[in-house]
Amino acid sequence: MTRRRAAVTTALIVLAACKGKQPEGAPPATTVIADAAPPPDASLDSCRIAAAGLPKLPPTARAQALLDACHPCGDWQPLLQWNNPPDIGGPPRSAIEQAMLACNAYCEPEAKQRFLGALDAARGQDTRGPWRHLGEVCKAAVSAVPDTRFMGAPYFALDRIARALGDAALLAKIQLPLPALSVSGVGVTLPTTPALPTDAGPAALTVLAADLQLGALPIATLAPDGVHVTGDYPGPTIELKALAGKLAGLGTVAVVAPRELPAARLVAVIAAAGGHALQLTVGARGPGGWSGPGAVPIALVARQPAGFALALDTNPDVAIKAAKAAPRDALTRAPVTITLAPGASVANLATLLGALGYFEVKAVALVASPKP
């Protein structure tokens, strides 16, 4: 028997055993490995230890740490990998079905019918359709209230962990950043950076091509009845001229912008912020392909009279090499000025900021290159 077949067989045996103890009631990764498939953990001792230590971890690492330690209904991998078709290493449909039963996922027969009915067509696609069907039917039973925007395998796993732990005092100490999604379940595609992002927000300014929205990033807290969410992201639309007044008293604000947006769009926004502390938001990789909001810990400021100068176009490597060759004190004694070419995107800027973070840069001033 091949390693892959052995892995799947082991996972099915474990999950079938778990099914016998439960009444009837998934983003890409790799195939379940037999050695890494945790069985159901009835005692949850390691889960309680991990939950108690979560506040000491970076917020963007907490969800993964909790899922690694907590297995109240067995291995999470068939669910976390549900979107990968079997022919590219994903779990077979039967493993997903067994994992859902082991977790007592279905509040009523319609939930099972709608989830499984949408499963095959959704696999390999950019959708969380089966999970949203589950949320529409079961609502509070899977923490899909007031809407289904966060429904997916990681969110479902957090719900089941919270209910299994059932310790209100322990759970109340846990706060987890959630993906920045609108009511429709859609969010901007965030840029990424090789640097480790820090906590973002909680205030978030979403910058689109024509609009600004100001709200609070979603935060999950756990309770014996599941997951509770705070935050009004993306918040109401605001005018650029009113920005400074709206930001007053909010602390450091996360700037949420689509990765393909021209970076020069941020120049007017930063100027209108009136010196308020802003940081660029990047995607922080989480369980099951989850992309939560993190921040590059470099202040975005308006144009400064002095500072080391860099030019950014569509290739951030050129600016990174120039920064690497510069004396360290030249990068740190004043905000680095970055002149943005028309083609430079927010993704290009995030890459450069990630590198500047390694050089201990604390602030950058963004300016748009003059029009030809």
C-alpha cells in the first residue's frame, strides 16, 4: 500500500471511530499524512494548555496554534483541505463526509443535503459555497450569526473547539483576528510580504480606487456557545476632506488596500490623515488558506523635508538593493522617502516595506512621481 493510500485509510478509520461516538449531524493544502492525523481528544488537556497560552502569541498566529492543539472530533485536515480535489492531493469526498459527521456538523437534514450537494462542484473553485449553505441553515448552531461571511473550514473548527472546551473564563481570554470580509463574504485581496506581520488595527481604513471606508476589523472571541464576532468592517464611506477628524482618537489605523491598486492612491489619503498613525495591512497566512489582516510595522507619513530617497516602480527589487547598499543610519534617522512611479502597485509597496522592516526603518514618506 502506498503512503498516500495508507494515510487516507488511517484517516477514515480514525474518523469512523469518532462517528460512532457522535450523533449525525473544508482552502488548499496537502494530503493527510498518517503520522500527523490526530485522533479525537476527549480529555482536551493539550487544548486547554494551548488556549491558556494564546494571549502570549502574535494575534495572527493564534488560530493556527489552537487548531494544532485542539482535536475534539479528530483530525481537521480533511476539512481544512476540502477545496483541494483528490487528483491534486486533496482528501476524498468520503473523508470530508466522515469528518463532518464526527464533528456533529449538521443541525438538521437540510444542512447536510445542501452542504454535500454543493461540495463536488465547489472543490477547486474560489468559493466557500458549501460552508455558507451550512451557515444559512444552521445559523447560531455553527456561529453563522448575524451572517455567513466568515463561514469556512477554519471558522467551523473554531466553533467546534469553543463548544468542546466549554470553559467561559478560559475562552473569554482568547481574541483572534478574522479575515477582513464584507457582509457578502468578499474582501479585498491583500498584498503579502516576506516579513512577519504584526497586529493590525483594530481601526481600519479601506482605500479603494474611488472610495474610503472607515470601520473596525473583525475580531473573534470564543465562548461555550461558539464564536462571537465584533467589528463593523468595512464601515461607512467617508469623504477625504473629513478623514483627519474621523481618525481622531483611534490609535494606529490599518490601511486596507487591494494589492493591485496603484500605490500613488495612498499619497492623498496619507496627506489628508493629518499626521495620524497609519500602517499598511498585509495578508497573514492562517489555517486552511485563511488570510487574516496583519500590519507592516512602518508608519506611513506625508512628505518630509529630508530622508533617504528611494524610487519604486513595478520591480521592488531595484529599490530593495538600493536600501541594502545604504548606510543603516541613513535609513533610520529620518523617514525614508519613496517616490512612486505610476505603475507601482500596493503589492510592490508591501514588498518594499517588508524589506525595509528588516533594515529597521520606522517610517516612510510616500510621494507620487511628477506626471510627464
